[in-house]
Amino acid sequence: MRVFGLSLPARLSEFALLVVRVIVGIIIAAHGWQKLAVLGPANFGQDLLAQSGVPLPIFMGYVVTFTEVIGGILLIVGLLSRLVALVLTINLGIATLLVNVHVGLLSSTDGVGAELPLALIAGVLAILLAGPGRLSLDYLLGVEREAAEGRESRRNWLRSLRP
């Protein structure tokens, strides 16, 4: 990999995927835990989701809460990463459209602006598209091993084409 004319080891990209996965996973799990332990999923649905016009707000409060808690933990350890990233992209996209877009990009009053969910969407899309990397349970269990080895063979093939 070349950045600013410098050749960087491929291991750094694997480390970068780990960093993105862990940071995004921690943030999402923390938000889910807040909904679970502080607000309560039913209260979150009834008080916040119902005001935004979400159908079945109490049920969706539970869905969102457990999606964030379980999904965040799975991202941290790198298990079922691409599936979790897809589910969280949908979750965050809907949340952004229904709740955060009305507040604006940055919030100077109540609520969270759209900047946080948009940044998290960027993180989970990176995981969805690039995979969890070699430093994950997915790779250790063989779920992502073929994809990682395929990327490596393509890199070697591209290197062989250089004069």
C-alpha cells in the first residue's frame, strides 16, 4: 500500500480495520447499553420513537436496543461482522432519517445532530465493504479467510504487473 509516496506494510490496513471495528463497536454498544440500562427499551420506544412517528414504538425500542448492544459487541470481537454491519447500517440510516435529520447536521440545542450517526454509518460501511480483517473471530473461524487470502493474491498479481 502506498500513501503519500510511502510504501506501508499491508499489516497496517489490517490494524486499521481492527481500530475501526472496535471504536465503532464500542460507541454503538454504549448507546445500546444506555437504552437498556438507563432509559429502558420500552421507555425509549414510548418516549422517543413514538414522537418521531416510528410504527410499533415499544417493539422497535427493544429491536433497536438489542441490535445496538449485541451488534456492538459482535463488531468488537469481529464475529458475523459483515452481517452486523449491514443491519447496523439499516438501523442507523433509519434513525438518521426519522430523528437526526430534523435536528440538522450539528445540534446546538436538544438532540443529537446527524453527524454522529453519519460517522458511524461510514465506519460500518467500511467494515461491510472491506470486511473485519485478519484480526477478527470471523477470520479465525474461517468465515473471512478466503476473502482475505483473495485480496492478498490480487495484491500479489498487481505487484507482478509493475515494471
